[in-house]
Amino acid sequence: QVQLVESGGGLVQAGGSLRLSCAASGSIFSINTMGWYRQAAGKQRELVADITSGGSTNYGDSVKGRFTISRDNAKNTVYLRMNSLKREDTAVYYCKLHSVLYGTVFDYWGQGTQVTVSS
């Protein structure tokens, strides 16, 4: 099993910055993708950004140029630096770890951390 623990959420004014962290522990395959998703009230969960163990990144259109994802493979930790935050970034942010082993998909989720952006 894999456990994901997120931290770093909170309340910030529009235009401000936050950094989220997600630490993974347990039976982690070395080749994986870690990422951040978010879900605003009344909306579907959406991809914010993800990063492979090799360092390739992918961003949702609404955060390109403002958010930066990074990871420390030695610590099994992924980070999300969020700059120029907008009210529409308000959501619960979830960390996800995705692995595929012998054709079997393993997806693990964190418990979520609230990010609230005030005007």
C-alpha cells in the first residue's frame, strides 16, 4: 500500500503564492507519475499538473505559467509552487501517485488540502 500526505494549503490573497507538498510512503514503484488535481465546489476534479519520475511535466491550461510542479525522487515527494493565485484557484487539492506494473494500474490519492484564495 501507498500513503500520500499533503501539506501546505491555506488561505491566501489573490496574487499571492503557496507551495503544496505531498510525501509518499509505502510500496512505491520507482517508475511513476505524481501529480496534483483539484476539485472546486460543484465541479469535477481536474488535473492541475503532473510529473513523471523522469521529470517530464504536464500542466492544465488554466495554470500554465503560474504553477510549477517539481519532485524529489529520493524523498518520494512532489511539490506544487502556485504563484499569481486567483479566486478561481480555490479548491481542494489532491495528490495522486500513478504506477503501472505488468499492465496493472495502481492509483493512490491523498486526503486533500484546501486552498482558498480571497479577493
